Amino acid sequence: LDGMQIISPSGQAVSIAARGYFLDRQKFDEHYFGLAQKAGVAILPGTVQEAKLQGTRRVVRLEEQRIDARIVIDASGVAAGIARQEGLEPMRHREDIAWAMEADIELPGLGEERLFQYWIGSISPGWKATFSPAGGDRATLGVFVRGHGQNVQPFFRSFLSRFKAYKSRQYRDMEEMKIFSIRRGGDPIAVLPGEMVADSLMVTGGAAAQSGLAYSMRSGSLCGSVAAQAAAKRDVSRRALSRYVRLWNREFYWQYRMGRASLQTLAGMKDTEIDRLVKGISGKKLISGGSFARKAVFAAAATALSRPRTLLDLAFNLMQG
């Protein structure tokens, strides 16, 4: 797609030209499933019941099977069942998980739009409501809500009505739009990683609050590389595995801190304030090249011109951690 559009509560919009893609997750998962099998990975479906430490190894119980492992990596998503069972708290602000409800929808031509759309404000408190064109007649609609528990269906219903009304200008037959599947889950977008390693145990991806597909993949790569080296050296202690934490912090720590601070700032704004901010930055360039720090300063400067208080709120939330 050509970029994204951020839409305020009153319908003010700012467009950002940043090329993006809608992924077919089933094909994506099948692709990596195949790569894993070709690399010699044994894939065993089932539910892990425990991964107890015995000496310098862990015994994993997978229903009827028992696996003796030098290292266990918990990549089980926001539940982080193995890590939490073993006494780790891999998320610093678990209460801030954004609970989500997303639907696959269908309407002639809807999936051919060229921009992702993100609605912000009280329509989906603390994060966003989304429209993602998937090509042809397909798209997805979703809400990601913080601070209102796991049942976000009322927010989804409200957004669905708002979306239909908004798009009725473009599509005369919006009431004919079909919903053919729904998914629910959690997004640790503003949570921050906590404890990521113990003896013979590592945590990565959503289980460690490493939100975002690209970020999770990179984090998993860092985790796997450190695990392989540790296993080869036969030192799978917490100290040896902590190299993964240091590498992750060096690469991502401040990006995640800034992300949390930004969402905390957004969550503290009234709808009228969001309207004024979006109206003020509409038409301005918000993305620059260079390092993460340069990009952050550039975006902050553009935002401050429209709402000077934003920088103070952002700095306060950044200090809170």
C-alpha cells in the first residue's frame, strides 16, 4: 500500500506516505513452517504443560511426550504461559495489553484502496481502530483497546457503525458488507519487556512484550542466535543467556520506551485535543530519514508546533518508564 491515514474523532485526517504491505498470514506462516522443516526442525503440535528445570536442562511435558532440552524458548504470545509458570514476569506493564477484536470483511472493491486507516481517540481508547485493505474485495477491521478489559466487542460494534457511515460516501452498498471471520487476541504494544531469561529459559516475541511482526522476528533471531551459541558452549545459565537481553536493549530499548510514552500521551488526550492536533499536522511532513533519534526529533518538532504541550506530556511519560 502507499501509506496510512490517521483519522481523528471528528473525521480530521492526516496522510503519511510510508509504503506498507498487507500480509496473507496463513501463507506467511506456512512459508516459515516449511523453512523450519527443511532446516530439520521437528514440529510437534500440542500444549506444553510445564518446562521444569532439572540440573542444567529443562524437562518439557507436551501432553503424552517428554522432551529433555538444554534451552526452552517461550514464544507463546501474550499469555507467556511457560515463563510465568517458571516464575518470570516477562512484561513490565501487563495491565496495559491492548485487547483486540479483528474481522475479515468483504465488499466489492473495498480491498483496492491504497491506504491503511487508523482511527484514534475514544472510539478505541489507548490505541487504535484499523481498516486494512487486503486487495480485491477483502479487508480487515479491528479495534485495539487498552484499559477496558478483554471484552472489546462493544468498541468493535461502535467502530463498525462509524466505519460504515464514513465509507458510505464512497460505497453506496455499505450495508451489504459481509463479515466472514473474527479473531481475538492481545497486543503488548505499550507494555515493555520485563524478565527475558532464566537458567535454560528464554522469552521472545509477544510473550516478552516485543510487539510488531518485524520487531518480533528480529527479536526471535537475536534470541535464537544466543541460544544456539550457548547450547554449543554447554553454558545455558542465566548469565550466559543474558547476552540476548543486552543485544535486544542495544537495538530496541529506546524505541519501545518512546512507543509506550507516545501511547500514554495519546491516551491522556481528549477527543477535542486529538482533533486539533491532527488538523494542525495535516499536510506536514512527519517522517524523515536517518537514525531513530533523528526521526523522533523530527516528528516531535512537527507535533509541537500544533500542540506544544505534547512535548511536556511525552517527556513526563518517558520518565515514568
